[in-house]
Amino acid sequence: MIDKLLKWLKHSLSALAHSRYLITWNLFLAFIPLVLSVWLFRWSKKASIFWWIVFLVFIAFLPNAPYVLTDVIHLIDLIRSGYSVWTITLVLIPQYTLFILAGFEAYVMSLINLGFFLHRQKLSQYILAVELIIHALSAIGIYLGRFERFNSWDFVTKPKILLSSIMDNLARKQPIIVILITFVVITGLYWLVKQVNLGVALRIKESKSGKS
């Protein structure tokens, strides 16, 4: 019994180590736009030239947050690699669930911060339109990252190649379909998670008001 438990623990640690670098790196990229959004939309008072430069960096890195949704393919590969049912159920699935939720939460919070900024600028009527535009840009970014293997910094290091790839993909049917499906998925999940976040924030606010 103890030997079986030790063997299972060994396999579980192996499964965790297998995805450690991928998850750590992709979460790091996903949280970059969240950190930038706090400075851009919560702390900054006015839009300077530096503000716009940071904003462009924010837009370039933002697709990395919802990109984590596509990393489910790595979970599928791990499931197919022969790990036991217990390792898959108790280790891999929880690991990837938390990873994907954390990455997408970073995306949602980044856009909530942007919405707060627009509201503060008395531009609340544009929040929905801006969110939809960003969902569309993120869908394009996810496609370029997953299928064309571009990175956020390629906006600076390979601008001509990146632009050429974007124009080429937007002119073909299959990429357009994939991008549209990605856009629908992102939009639906964003609305759902945003409502949960706003509901939790409202509960916390009401709880604090009740105590005071």
C-alpha cells in the first residue's frame, strides 16, 4: 500500500514538474497587462506620451491573458501520455483549472480597470464598444500566437513580418472562422467572469457598509 502511494506521489510530482515552466511563464505573461492596467487606469492621472507608450505595450501583451485558454491542449497531451486516473483527476486537472482561471481572471481585471478609467473620464457609454474591440484584437492575437507562433514583442522586433501575417490570415477563410470562434468564446467567458467579479465586489462593499 505504501509502495503504491509513494509511486503515485512520484508520478504526481513528475506531472507537476512537466508543466511547471509552461505554466509559470504563461502566467507571468498574463499578469503583465494586469499590472500595467493598474498603473494606466487606476493610478495615472493624465494621458502623457509615456502613458500612450505603456498603453501600446498593454495592448500588445493583453492577448497573453486569454491565451491561457488554449493551453488546455497541453492538458490533453498529458492525459494521453499515460498518467494514472488519480494523477489526472487529483493533480493535472486541478493544476490546469487554476492556471487557466488565474490567467483569464487577469484579462477580466485588466478590462475592468480600463472600464473604470473610461467611467472616470465620463466615457462610460463607450465601455462595451471598447471591450468588444479588445476581444476582437485579443482573438487575432491568440490566433497569431497559437498557430503562427508570434510573441507580443514581435510588434517591435518583427513588425513587417507580423503585419504581413495578419493581412494574409485575415484574407483567408479558415483563420477568420477560428478568430470568430475565439472572439465568441472570449466574449462569453468575459461577460460571465465579469459578472461574478462585480457580484463579489458588491457583496464585499455591502459587508463593509454593514459593519460600519
